[in-house]
Amino acid sequence: MSYNKYGFGFRLIGAAALLTLAACGENSSESGSNQAETVDGVAEATVVDAADREGTWGDIVYGDPNAPVTVVEYASLTCPHCATFSKDYFPEFKKKYIDTGKVKLLYRNYIMNRVDLTASAAARCGNQEMTQKLMSVFFARQYDWARSENPLDELASLARRVGISRTQFDRCVNDKDMHRHLMALTKTASEDFGVNSTPSFFVEGERMEFTTFDDLTEMMDKAISDAN
């Protein structure tokens, strides 16, 4: 199977809510294609054996693991387009496809920079349910913490609101095994699937190329029909 290097970013344009053909990292200095070799010096990153480890390792799973259609999202917590998808599009997508048992979405971090690495490690501080809450909160308040003089304190404050103590938060963000794990996910995305911008989506292994939410709906409906 071949993969192109096509990424998607999102913004609201009036009532039309169009998706735009732009993405964090695409043709810019933010590009994550070499991040596995540069962030925190973990060039030999490998997926860590997460048995009996604190936190959420591997895919962040939304929906029924046995749902007939699988969507994979590669995203960065410091990417504004990813935050827009999370805030403005994901609730409708979740209601229409995930909550009905038709689709499961697998979220995979794609690390863009050191702040992204810290936020991603913090977001995985807890079980799947807690991680999903943290992801939602971090994306919703991205504009504030990502531009703060002290992003760590801002993230810790947000995490505390959903039940993560500062002690637990500090332990999670300083977990070097989790750092290596996150960089391994990024390296695999770049080298095996051609991901070089965020957010990027795959449905049943095929990269999705769309320009509007209606296009996305049409593609999802077809995938669900083909799976039945």
C-alpha cells in the first residue's frame, strides 16, 4: 500500500464550516518529519513494554474496539488545526459515528516540538478515560497554555481540574520511557505511513483526502457500508 504526503488542517469560515487544505507542519519550519531524531535526543526510540505501567500507552481509543470501521488520527497538541478539529468537528463526528458503534477512532500523538512532547506526556497521565478528558481540555485551552511563558504550570493547572495532582503530573511529564514511546509513535508515522503534517487521517488504512465536513461524512458512510 502506498501513502502520499497529504495533510489536512481545519478552520471555520462562517456558517459553511469549510475544511482547508493546510496543516500544521506542512511546508513549514514546524514540520515533524525529523522530530524522532531531534526532540529530546531519542533517535533510537522504541515502543516501550507498557505492562503494569502507569498511564495510557499506545493508541488512545475512542469508541467500541470491535467497531467495524477504524479511523486513525495523527495529531499534535500544539497544532492549531488539530485543536480546531477537536473543538469544532470531533463532537459531531463522535456523536454520528463513534457513539453509534459504527467507528472507532485511534488517536496517535505526532510530536512537533518539546512543548508538544511535555503536553502529550501529561495527557497520557492516567487511564484511557482520564487521557481523553485531558486531551479535550488541552486542545480546548491550547491558545492559552501554548503561548504562556510557563506552559508547564498552565498544563498542570488544567490537569488538576480533571483530577491529576501536581505530584502525579510532574511524574508523568518527566517519564523518559513515555517520551521515548511518544517519539517512537512519531517515527513510525513518518517512516511507515508518510505522515509529515497534522492532523492526518486514515480510514481502514487509506489516507483520507477531503475538503469539507460533508466530504468526510460521505467517505465515512461509504466505509461503513463497505464494512457491512
